[in-house]
Amino acid sequence: MTQLSYRAAFSLIVKRDLMIAFRHRDDIINPLLFFIIVVTLFPLGVGPESTTLSRIAPGIIWVAALLSTLLSLDRLFKSDHADGSLEQMLLSPHPVFILVLAKIVAHWLLTGLPLILIAPLLAVLLHLHESSYGALMLTLLLGTPVLSLLGAIGVALTVGIKKGGVLLSLLVLPLYIPVLIFATSAIDTAAMNLPYNGQLAIIAAIFFASLTLAPFAVSAALKVSTN
Amino acid sequence: MPENNIVTTKPNSLLSASNLTCIREERLLFETLDINIAAGDIVQVEGPNGAGKTSLLRILAGLSQPYDGTVYFQDENISQQRENFHQNLLYLGHLPGVKDEMTAQENLEFNLALHGLNSESAESTLAEVNLLGFEDALASHLSAGQHRRIALARLWQSQAKIWILDEPFTAIDKLGVEKLEQLFLQHADNGGCVVLTTHQDLSLPATRVKKVTLAYRFY
């Protein structure tokens, strides 16, 4: 028996998830479209005045990113659970940690990364303060993986429930709030040309804590859900 | 109560369970069930719908936790040796685990690679389950029986000793069933064991098939 190395198992799952997503493009486009629509609707609703918009821009971008991630979370384990491939993954000889981490990374590549790429364009629409762009990109870069990691715990817990949508939001949104607070605070601080290292350090700490701990929580939750 | 618990005296027990009790939805499915499966055994779990056949198989595979009791692989608790046990286990449940978005060949290649098997032979393995010509067809365009065949194709490559198969013949045609039964026999002769549920009568010689009967309990 040729035993797969951890890295090979990891890339096997990532490749598979990316392939499935690219053949089922709705899954990639929907959350991104939602993000763009929400952000572009705000100037229409609030009015085009640049001082108001630039004041609320960080909040709008981050709240939209948060909600669009929430919208895409279902895809993480739902379909695999429905067709039985999740069981097969849990029964494979690889540590569940590796498989779960691979699925979360694939999810971030498909939802977090496009958000980061499109965010500067939308920031222009909202008259985001010039000096805030660096902070916006850095907080998104550190913060969106946290959204995928923490969201995965919620999905893993609710995957066995037929209509877990509301429960998922209730479980996950409170966990997202610290990221939201520190990210928007970092962007606001940057707009005042003040150092925002502190907020960034806290988001980074949340990122590393969830990167190392969330896959364990997800593995345990999946075992309960498939019981 | 199970009418005939299998307690073989063979020393080389592959998979055994002692004192299994399973409760689902506040209903007792079976209690203090002892099972001992040795290399070369083909075990058919029988019983009416809702008697707990699937639950028993899932417990044996380590997917579900029993209310009470322990499952052993080669006389060691399966929860103590997850990776070793999983390398020797092939479980196919009700759901075939086939992704609609991938082709038949990609599905099989992924399944083989995930379980540490050589995925280059996927094409020739598909021929074994009569799916030649469908390699590049998306699974969403294939029938339920063909989905099951994709999942079952792994049996031809598997080096796992323990096969746990939940209703493997669902949606499979007569010829396919015959071929599978021969494969089970061959697997058992090579020192493996097969645990399966089916409502069909197996055409294998009665001396080779051991039966575990679960009764439906009304309390």
C-alpha cells in the first residue's frame, strides 16, 4: 500500500474541492456578487457625500465580507455530507486534521481571496481614506481566513441538521465579532495616520489561534455530526 | 435478541465486538451483542427494516459510537489505533460518496488516492464494473446503479482486510451481483472478511455465509 504523505493528502483534497467549485461556478460567483451588490448599494442609499461614505466605508466592507462568507459556508461540508463522501474522508487513514484544514484552505481560496482582490476597487467607490488601503488589505488578509476557520466549526456542528441555516448564523456570527471590531478599528486608525499595529497584532493572534485549534474542533464536531 | 451470535473459536479474529448495545431515538436496537469475525468469514447481517443493521455496521466501522460495548480490530480497541484500523477497513454506506461534478474516472481516482491506493489503474478498474466508455462522463449524467458501481470499483483495488458493505447490491443488476459475490468469495479466501447487509439471498454456498439476525424490537 502506497501511503500518502500528509502533504499529498492535503493537496489531493484542495485540488478536488477547487475542481468541484470550478465546475459549479455559482458557488464562487454568488458570495462575490453578494459582496459587490451590498457595497455598491450603500452609496445609493446613504447618498454620495464623500465624508459620510469614507466614515462608514470600513464597516460596510467588513460587514459585507462577513455576511458573504456566511452565505458561502454551507458549501464547506453540506454536499459532502449529503452524498456520503464526508464519511469516506473520515474513514481514510489520514488524520482528520489534515483533511479538514485542506477543505478550509480550499474554501478560503474560493471565497476569501476573491474578496481581497475586489475590495480595493469597492473601497474607491466608498471614498475610503487614502492612507487606509494598506490597513484594509492587511486586515482582510489576516481576517478572512479566520472567517473560514471559525465558520467551519459552525458548519461542522450543524451539518447533520436539515435546516441549520439560522442556527449556523447564531453560532458563527458572535465568533466573528472580535475580528470585525479590530479590523474596522485598524482601518479607522489608519485613516487618522496613526499606527494600527496593535489591532493588527490582535487579528494575527486570532488567526494563528484559530488556524491551530479550529481544525481540531471541526474534526470533533464532524465525528459528532456523522454519529 | 440476536438469535445466533457468532462466536467462532478461531484464534485469528480480525474484527470483534463485545457487549454492544445500541440505542437510537430512545429505542433499544440490540443489547449485549457479541460478534467475532475471523479471516475468511462472510457475514450477512439480516433483519427487517429498522432492526439496526446499518447502525451495527456503522458501529463496527467506527463511524458511530455504541451506547455500550467495544469494537476490536485484531484484539485491540479500534479507537486506540485509528490509522491502522482505517488502512485495513473499506466501508461503503448507503450513500455512494460520488461527486456529481466529477467524472467517473476522477471520482474513482480520488477515492483510490484518498485511501492510499494506486490511482493510475482507475481506468482498468472501471472496466471491471462495466463502466468502460463512461470514464469521462460527469457523474451527474450517470444512473444510481452506475454511481454505486463507481463506489464499488474500489473493491477490486482494495488491500483492506475488512470490508463492511451496507446494501452493496442496491441498484446493481443480476450479472453485477454475481460478479460481486465471486469477488467476496475470493477476498475471503485471501484472508479477508466481508460484513454485509442485503435483503437478497446470496447465491454463495451456505457453508461460507454466516448470518447475524437482528430482530425488530417493539419496546
